[in-house]
Amino acid sequence: MEKVSLPIKTKIAALWMTLIGGGAAVFLLCFAVWVRSGGPESALVGGLIFYLNFPPAFFFFLTGLLLLLKKKKWSWWFATITSIGVTGVMIFYFRPANFAPYSISIPLIAIPLFSLILLLLDSKNFFKIFPVEKPLLPIKTRVVTWWIILVGVLIMLLGILMILDIKFLKGIEILQPFSVLALGGFICFLGFWIRKGKKQAWWASVIIFSVLLLSWLWLLFGQPVRFSIEEIISDAFFIIPFIILLVPIILLLLDRKNFWKIAT
């Protein structure tokens, strides 16, 4: 089997993500150990800096490493989505108006943006190294994969917006925005994985969207202060998330037999 070689811009982006992300993650670990000796106040500030910055740094390193080692289509998509997410985090967290001067914020924002630009510029060359695949997915499944990817992107944006209010969170609550961001990224990954015809991705998507839908229904009807059916139907805030979560479940179930014929 012929060894697959990455195009030059993609290889530079993967190396950039691996070295910068790995270096930042190691630095943050050392920094967290060092500030613990500075007293309670220093430990609190250092811990906050660590929890805010270590997850995107480690994710940046991991996706770059996977792209170097795996050289698969899903690893390119994973690296691209991560670059978008980390760029968004940098833009919101290090925006000059509130957090840092331009001399600090612009280089930090440019780090993930550089890899994103390289990946997008080299996308055609990257996909040329793989044989052309005929679209085998049934039409409803193809529609639902893009629906799932869009939902994942929206959830990632929600996680980024939650980071704006991170200063109001305490203790373990600080991890909530990053959990939402990770959930959105995983849902995006599932959308691309279904397009590969994987049964595991189909089952995982049905389970995750069912759990999210049941959680939303519990939020509406399981609380002490319940909303009436009329209030729910008349309020787009309640009904739109319900539809967004219900549609992929219906489409996946309707196209199950056709999908199972080509799934692996």
C-alpha cells in the first residue's frame, strides 16, 4: 500500500498545531504547579488561567497530532473545526477592548487562525490524495448529516458565548462552557462520521439527540414552575430547540433501512 503524504500547507498546519498546542499545554501545566506555592490568592488566579486555557491548548495539540499520524479525511475536518473553535475562543477571550492590548491579543488570535487558513487553502490538494468516493448515503441521511453538523456548530458557538460570562462562574461551574464546546465539537464529528456510513455514529447520534430532547422536555414540564401548552407553542424560545432536536431523530429513523444497507 502506497504511503500517503500530506500536502505541504497541511503538513505545516499540523506541525504548527502540534508544536504550539503541545508547548502551550506543557507551559500551562508547569505554570499551574508553580503558582500553587504562591499562596491561596495566587493559586486561585493561576487555577483560573489554567482551566481557561489548557483545554483549547491540549485540543489544538491533539488534533494536529491526529492529522499528522492518521492522514484521514475526518482528521482534517477535526483539525479544521478545532481551529475554528480555538480561534473563536481567542477572539472572545483575548479581545483587545476588555482583556489585553493589541500587542498581546493579535498574536494569540493569529496562532489558531494561521493553521485554519493553511488548512482551508490546502483543502483541494489534501482531498486529492484520496480516491473519489461515490455518494452512497440515502437522501434523508445526507440531509440529516448536515443538520447535525449545523447543530454542533451552533452548540460550539453557545459554548464560546458562555465563555464570555466565565468570570461569573465559580468552582466546577467554570468547566461548563468548555463542556458545551466539547459537546458541539463531538456532534459535528458525528455528522461527518455518519457520512462515512458508520453504524456506531448512527446509534450515537440517535442516543445523544434523544437525551438532549428529553432533557429539554424535562426542563419544560418537569420543573416546579410548569409552562402551559399554549405558552410553549406561542414562544419560539421553547418550540425552536424542540424542532431542532426532533428533526434529526425522525430523519435518521425514517431512513434507517436504507442506511443499514450501506453501513459498516
